[in-house]
Amino acid sequence: MAFVERLPRQVVVVEVGPRDGLQNEAQPVPTELKVAFIERLAEAGLPVIEVTSFVSPKAVPQLADAEEVMRRIARRPGTRYLALVPNERGLDRALAAGCDAIALFTAASEAFSQVNVHASIEETFQRFRPVAERARAAGLWIRGYVSTAFHCPYSGPVDPRQALSVTERLFALGCHEVALADTIGRATPRDVDRLLALATRAFEPSRLALHFHDTAGLALANVMIGLDYGITVFDASAGGLGGCPFAPGAPGNLATERLLALLEGLGIETGVDREAVAAAVAELHQAVPGIGAHAC
């Protein structure tokens, strides 16, 4: 009973399927289907939806229609529509498309940073500084991501102190929230405990989020550790779509439906209709047969 009493009463589920999920598909999903998928997820009550990414279309061709998607979605009051912005050029595109919330991605692993964005961690912050300054001036909400916060596919386990250092720098840039990501799904509950024991002493738990992949089937166990530390924001992907195309061995995000089932079972409120999320996924599968076939 003591553990249950420590759990938060409410949790925010950040839906990452339209961006983190669809970017990993072999073939681009038609724009109109992306828009319909996003709108159905918003209707299901998801309060934050990661819609797209303003990276170079050459790097991620599946999201080349970022501007059109962002302009065409019918925005639901109370829903935050988030877009990844890697640099000032991406910010220009995002602002022109009407974005009011952006995400900045860096990594806790130098090896992953080099492969993912062809830059060191320090260089990514040099790119982010003018982006964050302009975003703050424009009144945008800013989220930060720390990829490979637990394990790197190229260099192995990541020192929690390195993940904390990167997190601190993201907050210093003006991020309102920072998500710690298990990019390849290798984190165990012990790994999560080690990082959060430090992170929740250094930062308010309410400003931290967790992003788990279910590669090894440990995502929900890791969520439980996060809940025990007072984390109240968790990323998930409808239907378990996606993963990172630049991270070998990362085939699937934690499915939104599985996360919602856990939270419902614990009596934690999310404001999200799990059946409506499942229906949105079913509609997408019907329209695009074979989508998510690689997800776990």
C-alpha cells in the first residue's frame, strides 16, 4: 500500500507516434493520413502530440511534408503540437508553419551524437543556442531530449553524470521540460533507478520526462521506477510504432495503449481514451497495410 500511496494521481502521456513512429517507416505515409492520425489522437485526449520534424528532408524523407502537416491539422484546444527543430533553418520552417512548441535533440553519448547528427555534443549546443534564444523570444514552449541517456549502441553504458550534465545544459538554454530517453531499449529498472536517484535531486521531477523503448520488454517496469520517483510525464507511441533509424537494435517505442493500461490499473488519471487510441491505430493500419511491421 505504501508504494501505491506514493504514486502520482495524474500523468501526462506525450504521444510520439506521428514523428518518432512514422519517421522509421520504409515508405512515407501520405500527408492526409498523417493529419487524420494526429487529429484522431488529439480527439482521444492526448495532451501533447509530437507531430513532425523540421530536419532536412534528405536526412528523414518520411517527414519531408512537415510544413504541410503542421498547417493542415485542425488544432484541438488544450492540445500541444510539438515539432523537432535541429537548427535555425528548421526553426524558420517551424515558425512559418505556425509551430508554438518545439523540441531540441542532443545525446548523452559522444559516439551516438556523431553518428546521429554528425556533430559532437558541444557542437549540438552551439547550434541550439541561437535556436533557443529565438524560440524564447517568440514565446515558444521548448522541450529537450537527451538521447542514449542510459545506453549507447556504439559505446555501451552511459555514465548517469554525463546524462545529468547534458540535462542541465538543456535547462540552461531555456527548456521547459527535458526527456531522458532509453534510445535502444537497453535500460533496466536498476539503470533507471541509478539515473533518477541523481536527476530528481538535481532537478524538479515535474520538469523531467521519460522516453522508453520496449526492445527488451522492460519499458513498463522502467515506468514503474519513474512513477516511484515522482515522474509524471512519459512518452509513448500509438501502436508501438517507430524507433530510432540511427540506433541499431531499437525497433519499437513503448506502445501508448500498454502505458495507458498500466496507468489505468494503478488508478492514475491521464484523460486519454485508450480505446480511441487503439481505433486510431487500427484506421492507420487499414489505410497503410504493413505499417509498423518492424515495431516490437
